Amino acid sequence: QVQLVETGGGSVQAGGSLRLSCAASGRTSSTYVMGWFRQAPGKEREFVACINWVGGSTFYEDAVRGRFTISRDNVKNNLYLQMNSLKPEDTAVYYCAASRRPYAITDNEQDFDSWGQGTQVIVSA
């Protein structure tokens, strides 16, 4: 199992930026893909972005492509999400997740078996 701790959430005005971090510990050697998901009030959790832990290939949800950048430091076992040009509709709790499935990338929430506790992002108009 991998333990994940997110930091970096907060409040920002529309058009601003935030950088989320996720520190991974435990059996990180068994991780193939890491990702970010988010859950807005009254909505189901949704995929945001993912990255292959070794190769670095990435995939984004359409609404964030071009504004968000996922990256990783697999020496420090950290995952990042740089969020630019934030919109009020980006307001949500953001979760870091890790998958042991041997896929290059995946956006399927069911493929992720380790989750962080979440960090709140609030974007005001």
C-alpha cells in the first residue's frame, strides 16, 4: 500500500494559480500510474490528470488540458499539479491517487487503489 498526503490547496481568485503537491511513501516501487481527481460539492468525484510514474507520459481531462500540468519527482516520490488560469468551476476537493495496475496511463477511478485525504481548492469569481 502507498500512503499519500496532499498539500497546497487554498483560496484564489479566478485567473490565479495554485500548485498542489502529493507526498508518497510506502510501497512506491509498485506504482505504475499516479493521478489527480477532484470532487465538487454535490457532484461525483472526477478524473483530472494522470502520469506514468516511470515514463512520464500524461493524460488530462478536457476541461483542464492546457491550464493544468501534472508532473512528478520519482526520486523524492512527489506528485504535483500546477493549476493556472483557474476558474470558479475548478472549485473542489482535490485527491491524489496511485495505481498498481500495469498500465501506461489510466483515467479510471477503479484502477487506483491508494488515495490521499484531499485538499480543498476554492476559486472565487
